Amino acid sequence: MKIIFAGTPDFAVPALQMLLESEHEVVAVYTQPDRPAGRGRKLQPGPVKSLALTAGIPVFQPINLKLDTDVAQLKSLDADLMVVVAYGLILTQTVLDTRKLGCINIHGSLLPRWRGAAPINRAIMAGDQQTGVTIMRVVKQLDAGDMLHKTVCMIGEQETASELHDRMMVMGAEGLAKTLALMEAKQLKPEKQDEALVTYAHKLDKSESELDWTHSASDLARQVRGLNAWPVAQTKMTDKVMRVWQAEVIAGDANATPGTILDDSKHIDVATGDGILRLLEIQLPGKKRMQVTDFLNAHKVAGLQLG
């Protein structure tokens, strides 16, 4: 098949790489405009664009893919199918109707649970035990199209969102390959989504990073894991903002005010509204991430109040 690929971040790269190595022809790549990055704030291409340029694939970067000229360009490519993976733009019905076989998407959840922008993070923060990748038809309503293929995976007890993201982007490419094979063999069995089971994975916001020590240790641990690698959980230690990259729940009851550091002999154990949270990896302003054991070699913090 002749395929148009639309994607922008790292999550989309394995899917594009798979297509480039397959019998299919990627006729063009659509990706978001370059963004400023680094200290110099120079425009930098996204991961998908970098791969496409290396492979010699034409790249298009319209601002919103709504202008008549952009739509005409898309139609002129005469592709069979459009594959979308974390593109970051909403596609109009006109764009969806331009392909012979339509448009399909790789989504990082087991739909209809966690439609929306941050399904991996929300699954961890909600305490889900499993998640997965769904290949679906793209329709105008957000993540509401018929499901074509699902891959299920368990969420590790200590797995962070960044770790799960890296596993699932590979699963997405594998699921896409199976979906395309079924499509060519005319063996697809589309499944409608049950609207009664829909939940939404709203976009992450920096305001969610603050740890509220009156919450339970288990809730806080999920928050830490779900916000790794962005925006990263944080709390105040004296007058400094401390980022918390990794933490775990430990057994025991804390007979202290939530936020109190109970022990710093080898760990930073913190009292919460229910249980004890052990901080494992932290970061202070202007410093690199470090293991708590290294931090405690030069600091005494027992009795301090966090938050």
C-alpha cells in the first residue's frame, strides 16, 4: 500500500521505522512544525521528521492541515491509507475522507478506557493493573473510532510512565504491522466502542506535580510514577523545590504529621495521610537527578516537614 504517515514525537518513531522496512511505500510524512529547544531556543526537528529526512521521505509541516492548499497537497499524494501516531493535530472530516482506505491511529490504551492526550500517565495514576495499545479507525470524535486490533500488557508495580511509554511504542508498531496484514487480507473485524465504558485521559498540567502529603502513600507513589518523565512530582524541602523521580510505599504506620521525614539513616521515609512513602530518587534545583542514598551522604533531613 501507499501510505501517508502522520506523527511527531518519539512514540511514533517505531511505527514509522516498521513501515520503512516493510513492503509498503511511505509516500510522505506529516509532522508538526519545528519547535524551539535548548538554551539557544533554536528550531529543532521532531524525532519523526529526523527519521523521515534520513530515509529521504518528503516531509510536510502544515500549521493545522485545514487550508485548501494543504488539503489539495494531501490529495495529490494519492495514497491508499493514512497512519496517525501522536500527530498532535485534529484532522478534519475532509482530510479523513481523502484516503481510499481511510485513516487509522495507534492509541496508547485499551479503548474505550482512557481516550485523550495522556492515556499512559492516567492509567498509572489511576492504579490500573493493565493497559495496552489499540489500533482504531480515526473519526471526527476524539478516539471514538472502531477498534481494529488490541495488544494487552500488564503495568509493573514500580513501572514509571516513561518506562511504560517506551514499551508501548514498540507494541504499537507491532500492532500496526498485524493490522495492515489483516487489512490487506480483508480479514479485519472492526469492533464498536462501548460508550458506557469511556474514560478520558486529560492532558497533563504542571499544577498536578505538587505532592499533597495528606493523601495516601499508595496514591502519592502512583502520582510519582505517572508524572515521570513530565512534569515530574515535586515538593518543598525547606525553601527549595525538590523533584521526586522515584518512590515506593513501605510497610508501617506513620504516627506523625503528613509530610514529616521520619528517617534518614539510609532512606528518606515520609509520613503521609495513610502509610509511609520512601523517596528513592530526587533532584534539587540546579542539580542532576540522584539516588537518595547519595544525597544523604552530605545531608541530614530527619524531622523536616515537606510541602
